[in-house]
Amino acid sequence: MSPLDYQTKIQAALSALGISPESVAARRLPLCHEAQELVVAETDAAGREYRLAPDAARAWRDMKRAAREDGVVLEIMSAFRSVERQIEIVRAKLACGMSVEAILRASAPPGYSEHHTGCAVDINTPGCDELEGVFEQTEAFRWLTANAGRFGFMLSYPRNNASGFIYEPWHWCFKKAEAVQPREWTSFHSF
């Protein structure tokens, strides 16, 4: 699909959901194109496959292995998400009576989710409720804060982020160019 066709598709979806171009522009979100190549990065105990772009999947597996070596368990709760799936999520929230503004504080509009790129993961650890702020209080979050950068993963939505999203300590995105060089790696046990 050409970039123009993609933009037209996204604008039609936003219009159908009642999301104005102004509300998207106010959040300063970049348009996120869907990944063209995906691989299985992880399969959970129930057999659900989580797909990522190949480089992100490799980095995820390396990061997960390093965390495990430090005694920390990381699990994917969400990975690649299509535009159609994002539309379903927003529709379901609208059907529950949520306002568009409330939805856009917690969910990216279709076409603007980092999950479309195949580089974003929502992470959890055993014993923690999924996709909740309490994740910040876990050893897994502390480990990610100290180490995720060396694998190219960055926390996308810290407190008071410019996009206006709620604080999401569980949402990390692979940004290969931002990876810390190996000589700068910090051990989890050093902080």
C-alpha cells in the first residue's frame, strides 16, 4: 500500500470513530506504518504467538535471556497489533461509553500505535496484574530501566509524556539506532 493510500485509510478510520485530525495533531504522534515482515518473538503458555519485526524479536529474545540470567522474568502481554485491531479496541471502548478524549489518554488512535510497527511490546512479570501502573514497583521494571537501552528498547510513555498518554511503565519500543554500545552496558546488580 502506498503512503498516500495508507494515510487515506487511516483518515477514514479516524473519521468513522469520531477522532478529529486536531486531536491527533495535538498529541504529536507520528504516523506508524504496519510492519511488512513479522516473526514469532515469543509464544506464551496458552500457545498465543506474539509477533515482532525481525530485529525487534532478536533484541527481545536477547533482553529476555539477559533478564533471566539476572533472575528476572519478562513476559510479552502484547506485541504487533494491526490497524484493524486498533480500530476494534477503540470501538469497544466507545461502546462502553468512554469519550474519545478518555480513550486517547490510554490508547493510540488507529495508525498511530507503535504496536503497528512490530517494534513495541507491553511487558509483564509473574505476580503482577497486566498493564497496570503497579508494574513500576516490580523488579522487572527496575531491571528494564537499568538495562533495556542496551538492547535498543526505550520506555515510550513516561510520566507527563508529550503525547498525553497515561504513564505506561509496561510499554517499551525497540529503537535500534538508540541502543547503547556494549562498552557502556550497566549491570542490573550495580544500581
